[in-house]
Amino acid sequence: MVSQGVGSSHKAVKMAEQHQHRLRQRRNFQPRRDIFDQYDNAEFKRRFRVDRAGIVFVTDLVRPAIANLTKRSCAVSAEMKVALLLQYLATGKMQQCNADDFGLSQPTISRVISDTLDALVHPDIILRFIHFPVNLQEVEGIKGEFAAIGELPNVVGVIDGTRIRITAPHEYEEVYVNRKNFHSINVQVLFDSRYKLRNMVAKWPGSTNDARILRESGLWQYCENGRIPPVLYPRRQWVSFQALAADPIPQATGRTPSSFQ
């Protein structure tokens, strides 16, 4: 009995020593790449769709949400997180490829993409750049610009749906197949006379009809309540089916837009 007790005690001590040894082992980090030193502005735009100043601008928008409080464990900088996300969105590269580009592990890439994207799509950020005109002076200004471009009176925006190709999802796969037989989401986009986005709905599967997306959007309720001056879209008094004439606005969504009155 005594011999067994001594053996068990020795085994416990050995396990504790091994545990302490593992704790003392240094973690191995891949070499980090400094993209600001490695790439010029032309390469920045090719890889990230923005230049250095653009990376800094976007980073400052979300820095409070994504910045690390300490430098422990070779923490990823806020600028690196934004660059990584923008490259992922711009190129659609596999996360392992992004890991190789930045010298990070794939699990780290996955976490960075998720956290940074959540910060970037926060309503406080989106509403700084995408909002429907409600100020009377702003509305009248946009109407005047549209009238000068296409000779269409009382227009404050043009709207259309565009299918954004996606990888087939694991759930409800069939509803994402659009009429052109590829998987997508149907994104409703509304923009003004200066091509600035004024409203966007990006949550519907590709098989969804444009009219349904509009009818179930906040924009529909806003217009139905008469808050703006009085196609395959539902015929309402605030929807016009006239196409813009001559050389008005580039086909931002690839199809002739309907116009909002």
C-alpha cells in the first residue's frame, strides 16, 4: 500500500512538471508582413481596392471596436485587421491563402474577419454613409439634379435589384438559385443623381422577386406614409417606370433602373 502511494505521488509530480514545462514553452509565431512597407499605392488598390489613406480611413472608423488593449502575444494591429478583411471581400480568396499572405494562422484569420466585419456593419457606421434624403432642401436639390440630367421631374432616386453571386449555402440552398440558375442574394439598391447610395437591402435570397423586397422594406413604409413628395415593381403613385434618357447615369446594377418620385 505504501509503495503504491509513493508511485502515485511520483506520477503526479511528474505530470505537474510536464504541465509547467508546456506553460514555459514559447509560442511560435509566423513572421508578420508589414504591408505598408511592402506595397505601394498601386498594389494597395489592386489587393484591397483602396490606397494606404483608404486603409487608415476605414481603420479609424472601427478602431475603438477592434483595437487590442495590449501588445501581448503579437496582437494583430487594427490596420492589419482592416486590410485583411478588405482583401478577403475584394478577392474572395480562401482564408488559408490570406493566412499565407499576412503571416497569420487560419483560425486567427477567421476570427479577425468576423470581428472586423461586425464592427464595420454597425448601424452607426452605415448611417454615416448610406441614408435616404429626408431634409426638404436636400430632396429639392436631388430633384433638380435629376431634372437636369434626364429631364424627369420630382425624382429623388433610382432603384433596382442586382444579384450578387455566392457560394451555395448548406441550408435552403434552392431558394438562393435565381432565374439565371446561379446562387445569389438579391440586393435592392437605391442611389441618387451623384451615384451615391441612399438605401440598400442585402438580406434576400436570389430567387426573391424585386417587388417583394421593395414591399417588405423600410423604404416602402416610409414612402407609403407620404414622407417624400408626391417595372416590375408595384404600381404606386411614388414609383415611376420611366427610364433615364440619353446619357444620364451608368447602369450601376447592370439593368435599367426604375425611378422614385
